Amino acid sequence: MKNNFPTNPCLFCNSINYKKTFEYNNRPQGEINFHNTTHYFREIFQCQVCFHYISVHNMDLSNLYSGQYVDSTYSGQEGLKKTFDRIIALAADKSDNYGRVKSINDFAFNFFENKKNHTILDIGSGLGVFPYAMQKLNWECTALDPDPRACEHLKNTVGVKSICADFLKAEDIGQYDCISLNKVLEHVDNPIKMLSKVKKYLKPKGLIYIEVPDGEQSELDGKDREEFFIDHLHIFSLTSLCLLAKKSDLTLLNLERLKEPSSKYTLRAFLTHHGSGKHT
Ligand SMILES: [Zn+2]
């Protein structure tokens, strides 16, 4: 099979030294059938300097986030509600969301001098299990999602304020004490551009929380791990996540590597913006 070795330098370290990690000639089990082609071919390459992974293929995924995502992932509006109900009913030790909420709430308690109810913008809320749980802990939540059905669900079932928009095109969406991106940056072309834009909506001395798939741990378990599925353009390493913070002119406060109750390998980071230095 042909190789499509990337010709663009690594977004994070500018190297052009890549190694092919995995090749797929069939859709791996569990991956959603997004593409409209009978011939499946995809490769994962890893930067040999910062160990970041990228997914490379020529299949058409133009419908990925235009409604088909909600249809394929959750079987539409009813499916959203069912999945939401199932996840919020999970016991603490079975729930990725429980650990995420606890982690942010604990970190924020130490980070913010003021102990008032803080505002949080959650970018890419989807099902809304995260803003739902944060709201229960008295955070003032705003959930942003590009899918109109997800937004309806957020408003009607979850009961959180929602903004229906593509964050990269959104403007004037307010200023927040905290902004979270849970499993979002791996889906966008340029995570640096996105995170740089996040700063605009962060109040001074605000907190950014991000979660991304951990490629280095996932690779050890083999090519069929969901971290390498087709909807992830980027799969991070500890180093590439640090470089992402630096290139976005953010200060990394904490970085954690974990295996979540769902078995996902995840990197979790807290960042802030000191407002000094060069803005990108
Ligand atoms: Zn690199």
C-alpha cells in the first residue's frame, strides 16, 4: 500500500520527521461509519521529535459534524436523551464525567481566590453530562455546541444555557472564569488556533481545562484503540500537549495522564493566560 507521509511540518515542534505507526485497510471495530466510500485506507503517523500523532487519509468526512454525527453517534434526539439518562445514572467509579468534574472543582477551589459561583463555558458539550454535573455544584454553565439537536437537548433535557455555534466562527459569546474543552481539540484541524481563540473569552486570571486522547499509552494497546478512530485528527503526547500550551501563549499549570473508567487513555491539563508575552 502507498504511504502518504505528511509533508507539512509538525504543528507543535515544526519537525518533518515522521514514522508510520499504524495502517488501516478496514474500519476498526467500534468506529462509526462516517465515510461514503467502499475503500477504506487510513494511516497514523507519529512525529519523531514531540511524539504527536496525526491521522492521514483521503476519505470524504464532510458530513462529520453536520448532523450526521449526532445521528450516527446517538441515533438522533431520542438517543441523546437516552444516552444522557444512562450516563448520569452511572456510579461514580464507572463514570469518566465524575472524575472530570471532581478534578475541575477541586482545582478551581484552590486556584480562584474568590469563592463565589464561577462561570464556565463548555465548548463542544454534546450530551451535556458535564455542564449538568457542574451546574449541580453551583457553577454557572454555558454549553456551546455546533449541532442544533444537541443544543435543543442541552436546553430542554439538561437545563443549561446553550449557544448553538461553531466556536471557530463564533463571536461575542461572553467572558468566563473557566473554559473547558473535553475531547474537542483532537477533532479540529488546528488545535493551536482554537486554543488561541479560547483566550479571548477568558476573564483575567481565568482557568482553561482540556482533555485530549493520550496517544503514547494507547499505542501500547494496539491499533484498534478508540483514541486512533477516524474522527480524531490529532492524538497527543505529553510533549505535544505542553507545546500546544506554549504555542497558544498559555501557561500549563498541571498535566495528568490517566486511564478513565471507560478505559480511555486521556491527558488532562489545566492552563491559564497571564496576558503577557506575544499573543498569537
Ligand atoms: Zn512534533
